[in-house]
Amino acid sequence: MKKQLAAAGVELLSVGIDEVPGVYKDMHSVMAAQTDLVEVLGQFQPRIVKMCPDGDKAEN
């Protein structure tokens, strides 16, 4: 997992074991399958994602 993330230019700041990239679907494929339900207005490309460390309470 660390090699895959490094190859994608992702640096983990803190992460739980449930945050493995392979569990996510490709957003472009998901949106393409829903063209009759949604209209794409824009695209968000996060540069930093900070997850709550295991055992900590997430902020509201």
C-alpha cells in the first residue's frame, strides 16, 4: 500500500487501517454510470486529506 500511495504522490499524515485506497471506486466510472441522474458542475481535487488517528474522536 505504501508503494502504491508513494507512486501516486500521496503522503500519509495519519490514517486508520480502514483507509486503504483499493476500497474506493473510480469516481469517473461512478459518475458516467449516473448521467441520467446527475449533472457534473465541477471537480474537486484534494491536495491534502487529514484523517483522524485511530483512537481519537473526529472533529465535528
